[in-house]
Amino acid sequence: MQRKKHPISISLLLLIAALTLLPQIGCQSLPALRESRAWHGRTPIYATYRFGRLHTELPPGHSIEAVMATARSVLYRQGHTIEEFSVSPEGGRIVALANRQATYDKIKITTSFEGGGIIMVINIDPAEENRARVVLESILEPLGI
């Protein structure tokens, strides 16, 4: 009697082999998909990095206009080209292009007023958690936070 080969069993065997080899070839979870938290500034404030964005709530006492003006001047001093800048009492947005030596293309900072404080989101494209945290620290310093 002749034995039949089953295409399903061969496919299943190949899938199992591929899944077994993935950890050995350096497959890691994407950093942009994990969540990490850290304290920043002198106050200190809590910042959460998830899905490629750094989220924080600044303490009361600062206006969105002051925060965005500070962020703009910090990015400019760091060598960025400000591509977009808009601000109002309800929120603001900055898009800054990186210089040629940077490992990222642009930084986007958005702010909005919620409750008693200002929500700030820093997005580096492509996602770079450490750089986003450095940008936050450099904005907090001149604000005295």
C-alpha cells in the first residue's frame, strides 16, 4: 500500500519549525508597542511611553502658550527646523525636522488643557523612546518643573 502525503501536516511542520527558529534569529518585541514609565524633572512628573509616544501631565501653574514657546526654543537650540507651530489657550502643536546627523526624522509635540494641568505628547518619528525622554527633560528644565 502506498502512503499519501498530507499537505496540511507538511504545512504544520513548517510552521512549527519557523516558530521554533524565530527566537534564535533575534526576533524581539517592537519597542514602540511596549509600555514603560519613568519620573522626570525636579517636581517630579510621571511620563508613560507607549505605542511610540511619550505622554505626561504637567502640573498646574503654566499656560499652554508658555510651554509651547519653551518647547519651540528648546528644539530650535538643538538644531531642529520648525516646520509647523500653532498654539492657542486650548492646545498647541509643533512639528520639528531633525538635522541630517540625527537618527530620527522629526519630532511632534502636542499639548492640550485637561482638568488642572497640561497634557503633553511627544512623538519621535521613527519611534525613539530615549530621545523622547531627553526632549521632555530639556523642556521641563527651563520651565522649572
